[in-house]
Amino acid sequence: MALDLTLGDLSRLARIREVLAKNDPNGQFATLDMAEVHISDDALDRLTEVIDRHLHAAGRQPSAGTQVRMIVDPVLIRRKGQDLKALVMARLSERYAASTVVMDDGHPILHADETILDAAAVASHGADVIVSVGGGTITDVAKIAAERADVPVHIVVQTAASVDGFTDNFSVVLQNGVKTTLLSRWPEAVLTDTHVIAEAPHYLNASGFGELLSMYAAPGDWYLAARMGMDRRYAPVLLDMLALCGEGIEDWSGGVGRGEPEACARLATALAMRGIVTGVGGTTASLSGMEHLVSHMLDMVAGELHLPTGLHGAQVGVGSVIRAAAWEEFRDRRAAEGLPLARLFEAPPESRVTSAFEWLDPTGRIGAECWGRYGAKLAAWQAARPQSEAALADWAALEADHDRLSFGSHAIARYLHRAGAPMRPADLDPAPSDQRIHWVTANCQFMRERFTVADLLMLAGWWDDEGVARVLARAEAACAAAERAG
Ligand SMILES: [Zn+2]
């Protein structure tokens, strides 16, 4: 499908709205209630003009009495050597009654837990405008504060291209120590200063790059799920929008590694479009397949063992190489050994799932939760048998369509390597042991109802220790090749 849309349309969100409305076969898309995204080296010059526009839209007259709260964490962020937050505050106080709200829980990286969310909402009470200045966490905290304190205008000043959550209506928060994605609200506008992004610590932009690469992994899983009757919400327009994000990645991935402003701007732009695709899509499946399961499993283990969690995007990049390797392993083994279709419908027993989580949670709570989800997936799989048999019988078409939507392990590893982003498990911080990544990979299909290539490997009987080791060896080979290619 040719979408008469470009990444430049981020500055004309009405155009994106129109294209989505025309291509929503299942009537599942949410409204895009964000009005403006500006990514440029002078985006901050628009700050008060943008605020005034949205005050008017909310029926409030901008004045010296307009209450503006700038929500930040204590991290010092620079723009061309100057303190960015001081620069923003100077602009705000020239025109409005502006004050700074610093969220600080003593952690080196703020935790978006209930205490912090509550404190941000209380501090925002009575405000006309929230301006959040920071990364993904402070943005997510401010979205919830705007919602809870009924503040009509939220303007985001983005300071790193670390996640795709600046331009969506979700917040990732901590509930009882577990990361959870909550529906919150769209910001009215997102301002991204490309100097600021380029000066952000490299590991943050590298993490954003890792997250970006799930768009070359997850669509393969989503396509498989749709073809096999395991997901009825497949909407190709979302994949077409994602394809825009990757344009020219060959050329600009290296620039991300070198911290070049233009390449960092390109990354921020691609992540902004991804955020919109997730926010509008009515499902995260377009961007969240097996690679995200690997990341979520790492987080789950860290949470249970009270260990620090790693950066989400960095883990997703590593997971993307593993996901691609998993598909290649399935494809090659099917070609070499054949795949009797009947075998795919001999379901693994409940004990196979619950026993896998016993070491992590002896109370059995996690095992039972996972069996609930996996059992539901198996029931859906049995019910969809005619579709999956038909899809697998038409293998050449299935493989060709899949490969149009996703990249191989070598390509994904090459891009990650060029951008200086983690590609191997050992590149992560904290780095999981070989044994941990093996366990995470082997059991990731049990944690969610969503169907991925890991399910195919499991059902084919190719997901024993040897099968998992083969996939991880392929992923490693892809990383080694990326290193050799430089
Ligand atoms: Zn993600």
C-alpha cells in the first residue's frame, strides 16, 4: 500500500489523522489527541507561542498570572553547555507565573511509583500548564500529573531519544515494583531540540535505537499471528507508517553512534512516529513481539530478585537479534527436517510451564499467572487450526511475506553495532549471565497471550535446551559478523 505520507508529516498531524481514519479496517484506532511535534535545532524558540495556542484552545487567556509548573528530575541537562532547565524556566517566567517542581526519590534514575505520581499530581494542582523537561520517566510522570490534577495543557520538552513514549498516550509506571503500561493522556505538544538530544549521554540514544529496531522484528511476529488466525487486529497501515521510520537507517545509524545532531534528530523523528503508531493503533503488536518478551522477562527476573533493571530499549535491541535468529532457525529446520503439521497441535502440559518458574517464585504465583496466559493461547491455537494449517501449507508465500516485514539477524546486529547500541546480552548493563539469557529465551513464550515465532518453535518441539542454544548461537554469529564488518 502506498501511503501518501512522509516523516515530515509529523509537523502536520492532521495529515496523519486523515490517513489513519481512511485505513482502519477493524475500527480499532484511538484518536490522535496530540496537536504538535517539533523536532529542530530551534524548537525551544516556539515554547511560549505553543503554550499560548493551547491555552486559547482550552479557553484560557494567556497572562502574567497563568500558572505554569515545570516538572523535572534533578539531572543536569545541557544545551550547548548551558543548563537547559534554567533556559526553559527563563523563557517561562518572562511571560507567566512559572515555578519548578523537582521530583526526586533519591534513586539515580527516578522511579515512577505511586509516591512520585501522587507528589507530581499534588504539585500540579491549580496549574494551567505543565511543561515537563526530561526523559521518558519524567514525561510519563507529567502525563499522569496532568490527568490527575486536571491540567488542560501539557507540553513535553524531550531531552534524549531514549524511548518512543514521548509522543503517545501511555505511561510506564511501577506498580508493586513491576513495570506496567497505563493509559494516561496525550501531551498537547512535544518539542525536541536536536542540540539537546545530540548532547544526551550516548547510552540513552543507543537505547532508543535498540527500541527502534523492534520495528524490524515485531512485524514478523504480528504477521505470523495474523496469518495463523491468532490476531484479528492486524492493520497493515501501521506497518506502512513504521516503514517510514526506517528510511535511510543504513546511512544515519552510524551518526547515532558518533552523536551527530542530524542523525540523532532522525532517530528522534523515527521514535516520534513509532509513539504515534503505538498510541493510535489500538494494539502494541506492531512493535512488540518476541524481542519485547525477552526484555520483559529480564525485567521480571530483576524484579523478583530485587536486582536493578536494565534500559528497556537496549534490551529490546538485543532481543531483536534473538528474535530474528529464532525465525531463521525455524525456517531452516523446517526445510532440513520437515514439519509434520499434526505435531504442532500436541500441546505442552501445564507442568511444563509452572515448573519453569519455580526457581524464580517458589510460591507458584508467577507460574500460575503464566499458565493462565499460555493456556489461553493454546486454546486459541487449537481453535485456529484450519487457518494455521493453511498458512503453513502455503509456506513459500508465508516466508516471502514475513521476510518483507522483518530483517534477518545479521542486518539487525549490523545496525545496532553501527549505532554503538548493545547487540549481545553481554553488552547490557546489568549483563545477564549465559544461563539467565538461555532461561529467558526458552520461557519467554509463556508470559503473554500474544503469538510469536517462539511459540512455533515450542509447538514444533524445537525449543528444548539444544534448540534454544542453536538460536542463541545464531544470534552470536550475527553479532560477530557485524563486528567484523565494522
Ligand atoms: Zn518497547
